[in-house]
Amino acid sequence: MQQVSSIAVPTENQILRAGTGARAVELSRRLQSGSQQMEKGRGVHDMGGLEAGPIDRESQHAFEWWEKRVDAMLVLLSGKDRQLITVDELRRGIEELGPGAYENLSYYERWIHSITHALLEKGILSSDELGRKMAEVESRADGAPDRGEI
Amino acid sequence: MQTGRLIVAKFNVGEKVRVRDAHPMGHLRTPRYIMGKAGVVERICGEFGNPEDLAFGRDGTPKQSLYRVRFAQRDVWQGYDDGAADTVDVELYEHWLEPMAAKHGDAQ
Amino acid sequence: MSDTGGHDAGHDHDHSPPPDSGEGLGHYNVMEIAVRELLIEKGILEPDQIRAAVEAMDSRSPEGGARVVAKAWVDPEFKAQLLEDGTAACASLGVEMGPTRLVVVEDTPEVHNVLVCTLCSCYPRMLLGLPPDWYKSREYRSRVVREPRAVLREFGTELPDDVTVRVHDSTADMRYLVLPLRPAGTEGMSEAELAALVTRDCMIGVTLPGVPA
């Protein structure tokens, strides 16, 4: 049985939102780059060849349960059996977020945002039922963490 | 061009092509850094639906040929001073490629 | 240390829960639960299928790719098939690429390959599992197409001047895997021993495979 690591690996959100000066400068720079790209009609995601700083090879966030479930949902929804969303729609939705959201949301936050948006666009979900369900989830959870149940 | 279901690839392996330079809105899979650049078809990858249309819920037909195009890095980046033979390979959809008229003095 | 985290350890099927962030459920965590429950209620998804998909994802690690590389190193026929049709070769080992197609690019003494998806994060997940954070970062995606050697240097990889570097930007439906050069001094090693030298990062092309002690 795998031992639980005693080293607390930060989540991607924790890394992104860390209040340290260096990290804030980093995010600010990325935000600026994304905005400049948009001014030139270049997608915020279209970053090949742009100036950027050193690569952070060390940070590797621990995947949260909900992130894994997002990934699984995309695989199932886009798979041959259902074909309800395409990866192209997923990517397009993420690209449409714009530089602020693109840089400030974590990888799977962008995914679930895009998936949900696509489901709303297609009328598979309505905002009304989504809102009611989210409120129910929050009150049910009552501050408790996600324990990975499905 | 296609007749019925048969798709004929417009470009052959080894052919010189140039990437169109266009900046429309929408879901593009042609990176900005390669637009306007000239390269050589390294392989024909097959026929695929158009991601620009798939991204908006359409079925992406008619399918078109996808190519892997090889570019010399020194043709892509001004002042590229690493390996003279270094390359970048990019997958590009047929509608983004134009034939390069063969002129004397063309690089490689 | 380029290969951090559980994804590259010998046994990286980490079923231990991630640390409790202590903040309750984030907005997007709530959204995911809500969307999932609604889709289940509507009969679009079933809990078992979601669980199975999560488990399938967790079961994939760079070990899958390492096995392919090691086999290619010892079996010339397999290597030829792998380079000709990566998808079929992996299928013969029980690895299905799904809707994507695998192109295996071979390192030679003259050529070194490195992979990127500048537009998003396309990655050979079926062979390597989920990509590391740095592969998806702005810094990597921006710089490796333009200055691959400088990027490789950051990973501790120095290439001789006369080696050609090929960057592969997976912008469409192909997925790539680097077949690194088999290190010297590995003659007589078993496939399993060879596979242990093959890390995730050397199948992306930012490092070279380990040298036996």
C-alpha cells in the first residue's frame, strides 16, 4: 500500500496564488505578454517564440481529486461513445478566456470552465440547474474537503 | 480537390510550401511563429476534420490533408545562431499552405 | 533534479489523497461536482465509467513509454515497425493511442529530437501518463521552439555543436515520442534494466537517458 508522503506538495492553485513577490512579478509578466498578444490578434495561448523567463522544472503540483475527474469527464464526453464535446471545442473555450483568466486560472480550472461552457452552449445543461446544483453541493459540503468520491 | 470521398493531397513529400499569413479570430492550429515561413513537406499525415470548424460544433468536413512540414530554424527566427541545420517540424492543414514557386536562389 | 514527483518513481500509482488545502471546496471544484452529478442524473455519464477513466489515467506512467523504448533498443524488427507506424507498434504491446496517432522520432548521433505543444499541452499521455507542469508552462512552450539548446541546458543537457536539433510542435493529431540513443555501456542489459534508464524527460527530449553506474 502506497505510503502517504509526509512532504506537502502544493496544489496548482496554491502555487498560482502564492503571495510571494517573485511569483506576483511572474504572473504580472505573463499577463502582460498575453495582453500584448491579444492586441496583435494573436491568441493568448499562441506563445511559441515569445520571450519568457526560466523554466520552473521543480514545481509539480499534486493533482486534486476534482482535477482528475475533470480529465476523466473530458475523455468520456469526447470519446467515440458519446461525442458530446470535441477537444477542439475544449481548446477553443480555453483560448476564449483571455489573458487574465488564462494566466490566473489553473490548468484544470480552465478545462472545467470550458467544458461547462460547452455544455451550456449545447443546451445539455442550463445555468438554472447548474446554479441550483452548485448551491446544493456547497451547502452539503459545509466546508469539508473533497474526499474523492464519485 | 476531392471527388466524392476521395481526398487527393495537394502537396507531395519533399515539396516546398509556404505558410499563409492570416490572423482571423477563431480556433487556429497554425502557430503565429510559423506564418509566412517556407518549409518542406516531411510527410503527409492523413486526412482530418478541420479543427477550426470542429471548435464551433460543426462536423469539420470536408476533411483535408494534414502535413508535417519541416522548417530550417534559421529561416524561422531572425538571428538564430544555434545549429545551422536545426529544424522545427509543425503539423499544418492543407488550407494554410501555398506552393512555393521554385526560383533560383531559394534557400535549400 | 529533473524528474520530480510521483510520476517518475518506480511505483508511482499514488492513491494517497492530495493534501487538504484547508480552504473548503474551490469554485471550480464545486462546478465539477455539480456538472458531474447533473450529467449522471441525466444518464449521460455513469459513476463506474468515471471511476474507471480516473483509474486508467492513474495507471499510466512513463514506465509505459520506457518499455517501448527498451524493446526498440533490443529488437531491431520492433524498432523498424515503431518508426514506420508508432500507433500499430504500441497497439501490439497493448497500448492504444485513441484518436491520436503516434510518431516516434529517433535520436541518432547526428540528430537530437525534442517535443513541445506550443498551442496547448498535447502530449503522448497513453504512453507517459499526464504531462509535468513545466511542459505546459508558458516558459517552456514559448522558448523551446526558438532556443532549444538553451532550454536543454536548463535541464542539464549539453549537446555537441555538430548535432542537429529537431523540435517537434504537435499542433494537430499526431503525438510524438523521442526514441533516445541507447547509452554506451549497456550491452548485455536486460530489457527491464534498460527500461529503468529511460526517464520521462528523455522521451520528451530535454534530457538523455541514464548511464548505468
